[in-house]
Amino acid sequence: MLAALSYHYWLAGQENRQFRLQLSKRGFLRPIFLGSVFVGIGLVGTSQQGWEMAIWGVMTLIALIYLITLFR
């Protein structure tokens, strides 16, 4: 996720675009949501409370849904 952020910050400077516009492109959103899914899976796996697992599970599910819509 950090690599995607860094690359798109550099790319915005190379193309003389606003960084905000670069962040709305699919090329940035795909790795961010994929990373969010992996982070969420890790957080679900390391949570010790049921309510924590539920919160991270919902976040992971939302990120997965967004990721699927980006690949369509």
C-alpha cells in the first residue's frame, strides 16, 4: 500500500497533475483495496475479542466488495 502511494505521488509530479486526481484512478485504488483486504484478514486472525473480529471482518468484506467492483 505504501509502495502504491509513493509511486502515484511520484507519477502525479511527473505528469504535472494534482495528487488528488491521481488517487482516484483505478491503478491506485486496486492495490490499496487489495492491501486493505490482506490487512483486514490479518487483523481478523489476530483479534482476541469477538467484537474486534466482527469489526475487522466487516471492514475486510467492504474492501473486498470494492476490489471486486474495480476489476469488473
